[in-house]
Amino acid sequence: NAGVTQTPKFRVLKTGQSMTLLCAQDMNHEYMYWYRQDPGMGLRLIHYSVGEGTTAKGEVPDGYNVSRLKKQNFLLGLESAAPSQTSVYFCASSPGLVRGTTGELFFGEGSRLTVL
Amino acid sequence: QQQVKQSPQSLIVQKGGISIINCAYENTAFDYFPWYQQFPGKGPALLIAIRPDVSEKKEGRFTISFNKSAKQFSLHIMDSQPGDSATYFCAARGGSNYKLTFGKGTLLTVNP
């Protein structure tokens, strides 16, 4: 059981380049999230999705776009990367509003992005 | 606006000692308070969680104490071990959308 898988694990970009981070989960979870983690800043929510075909903005959405075309996948895109987007990105999933569950978030191992 | 404030930012404890991490929240609509543990190079993982209708929850060496009136909760790690060295995040959730708001994290180092 792979859980939450993120690709790529590492990436170096130049300012202005674009890229997409892929998150895949095999737990049939409804909810998926993208967080960024920066030193001293904790985990900040970028975008999230409560089901296939839906997306919503989180705490720090500017400069990012997302898509949830399939239930198991959640893509995070950077259209024009900036040095301020250098961070470690974490994808997470949860069962959502399911009776008997706590809504626990299951995280991937992270994708480290450096923008030069 | 930081909705969940966590302290200290870092903590060094000797093996066998007690580690205490504190969090305070502002939003009274929060209804679920988990703690996540993160080892270097890994994603956070749920450690223990509490709901506001109880004042304490214990799982092994880990205990959450919850003070609803003060809007504070804390994680206590008894008999701390070097293997407990990690970053700990408190979090809070409210409403129907299952969004978690995280504290900024505490880097715990347990010296042998």
C-alpha cells in the first residue's frame, strides 16, 4: 500500500520556468491538500480539494494553480516560478466527511523545489 | 493572523526527561486538535489527537492536555527517548471542510 506518492522528489527551476507537481493517493480518499513547509513558518495550506473536479484556495494560493481531474490525483502547478516559491511541498489526503473517521491527514514524503 | 500559536520553537531534553510543547488557539469553532510528528526527510504523521469534550488523552508516553476555557492544549512526552527527536506540529480543525491549521512547529532534540 503506497499511500500518498509525490513526484518529483527534487527539482531545480530557473525564475520564470513552469512545472507541475503530481500527487497520487491509493486510499480512495475524497479530500486532498497541498501544503508548503518553510523554516519557522510551519505548514501552510496552498490549495485543497474536497472531491473530484473541485478545488479551493487555502492560506497562500497566489502563484499556484491546481487540478483534480481524477479522484486519486491532485496536481500543483507553478506557471512562472519565483525564488519565493523555493520550499518543500507536501501533498496530503484524508477520507473527509466519513462517519467514524477522524479526518486524519496522510502526507506524502515531500517534494523539494529550488527556484534560482 | 496566526490562528494556532505554538511554543517553544525548539526544545532540548535529556533522555528520560519530560518534553512539553504548548499551543494556543483563537477560533472557538475548532473541534479537533491533533499533533503531528515529522522526522527529517519525511512527511508529518498523526501522533495523537483530542476533541474538546475531554481534558486529557494518553497514548503510551504521549499525553495531550486540553484547557477549553484558556483555549490552550499541550503535548507531554514522558521518559523522552532519542528516537523521539523530531519536529512536532500542533493543529486545529473547525467547520465541515476538514482543513487543518498548523502551528509553526517545535524541533525536539533528545540527548542520550
